[in-house]
Amino acid sequence: MNEALSQQIRDKALGLGFDVVAITAARLDESAKRNLTEYVARGYHGDMAWLARTLERRGDPRALWPEAKSAIVLGMSYASEGDPLELTRRPAHASVSIYARGRDYHDVMKKRLKSLARWLAESEPCCVKLFVDTAPLMEKPLAAAAGLGWQGKHTNLVSRRHGSWLFLASLLTTLELAPDLPETDHCGRCRRCLDICPTKAFPAPYRLDARRCISYLTIEHKGHIPREFRVAIGNRIYGCDDCLAVCPWNKFAARAREHAFLPGAFLTAPKLADLVMLDDASFRQVFAGSAIKRIGRERFVRNVLIAIGNSGEPALAAGVERLLDDASPLVRAMAVWALDRLLARAAFDRLRAGCLPHEKDAAVRAEWDGSPRKQAAE
């Protein structure tokens, strides 16, 4: 194995702006595939059906590309300054996960990864394939095997240098490169990440039930968010950083060097009153270049309405009422739920009497009929 070439690759990657880079064999321990299989069997993946469909390929990089010999795993820090959870304590504002407050990391990292892949292919007789969280490759176990960190009890990667704030990317190659040593688990007896979870999404350390996870519910889940989780979501309209933010290893993480990952002006302290007014065109305009654009306006406004329902701010009701005849049942349903929590009983009952007879969607009708106030009156 060529140690000199491995070092050249590390130097080149760091020169391109990656914060960490390490190399491992293009294979995973059987435990990684076993854990994923159990995860899917328990139904923890929720409606992320693509996880089940690609289960066999995810279990081993060689199943994805049999010719692969080595994996170059790279990371970029997106650590922020200050308290990542500060906005969760400002109910009239929206809390967006730190990773989504700047430009879409897929775009930023892929451009640099392509440069690295091109340089390597031109320098050595080899083939390369690159991945930035868009293919059936288990990047977190691969990163742990390469030594970038370990999978913490919250199931995310933890780095001794960058805490829980690393974006990951990988480059598979037919070259047989000198590997780095894997990292060991340094979580110890700490369970801060487990205890802080608002929806109790961790049935056990190192095990996540995505169906209860706020990041899954607000980003991946396409339907109506179950009533049991809505209050716990608070004002988190896109993702949740609670389990990441309390990791004690974050104390070693400096603010991200990459300017593109820093919050855009609109996401520094976004107001719910502004966000609820976005139509499809304005949503696309505001979040162009952001990861948020991926969920679309309907799911986004659904999340905003839940935050408004939790805000305790009756003044926000006017912006919600206009959405009772929105084209999306997803939006109308959460508008009903938010108004039920914000308005006085008489005002809510007047709206119900005017809207319910004309509502055709069963889920929206269920929100009107399932109102705690309506049930209490019966």
C-alpha cells in the first residue's frame, strides 16, 4: 500500500477546504449491516421506504461498487457560534437546524469532491466514484472505520475535534490505499443526548426510532404529523439540534471555516409571522440554494403552523386563518390545529361552523372534529 499517496490525498483534500479526511478499506464490518437490518425490521425507518429498498447495497460499499478497494471519507464542520438552541426559547420565531441555515451542503461539498476526484483520476491509474449523502452508502460507519470519529449514542458521528457538527462525503476508488486507524467510542456514561430529546426518540443508546424524531417528522415525513408529537416539536420548523447541541465534545469545535454554511440573513432569527405568509413562489425564492427547499412549501408551512400553535401568540392567528382554504389539505389541517390552540372558544367555533360543512378532506375534517374544545363540549 502506498502511504505516500495516501498522504498526498489528505493534503490535497485539506487544500480544497475539507476540514478532515481519512482513508479506510471499502468495506464495512458485519455489525453495520446487521444494525441496519434490525433498524428496518423494527420499522424505525418510518416511511423512508428507500432505506428498505436499498438495504442490501447499503450493507457494504462493495455491493454498491464491487471494484472499490478504498474509501476516502471527508468532513466539513458546520459548527456555529453561540447557543445552537437559543431560538427554541423564542416562541414567536422559528428554529431551523444549524445545518440548514446556510447554503445546501450537498452543493458545496460536491463541487470540492469533484475536484478531488478529478485530480486523483488524473494523477493515478484508477477509477473513482463520489458520494455526498445521495446514494446507498453508510457514511457514518465508514467515517468511524476511517477514524474521523465514532457514532455516538445519538447515532450521529462525534469527532474529538469537531464535536457533533460534521458534514460527511465519501470517494470510493479502485486504488488500494494505506488506511487510517479507526476511532474508538468516547461517549462513556454520558447520556445527555438521550435525555434531552423532546419526543423520546431513543429507545436505547445508539438506537433511534425515526418515527419519533423531530428531524424526521419535519423533513422526511410527508404526511400529517401525529398529534402526540406536535406540542413537543415547539417552534422547530426544520430539523432538531437538541441531541447534537448538548454533546460535551462540542466544546472543542471552532466555528465553521466555510462561509457558505453560516446563516443567511433570513434564517438568523426568522419570524413565524413572516414564514406563514409564504406562497409557493416566495418559498422557492427565499430558500433557493438552501436544503430547506427540498421539502417543498406544503410541508414547510405545515411545520410553521405547528410552531405557531405552540407559540402562545394569539396575534399570529390572523395569518393562519387565511390558510383555512389553502389548496393543500396538509396546510389546512395544521391551520385548524393552530387556531384551536390560539383562539378563544367562541371565535374558533364560528370558524368551524363556517368551514367544516364545505371541507371534503377526511384528515382536515378529523382535525375539526378532533379538536379538544369540540370534544370537551360534547
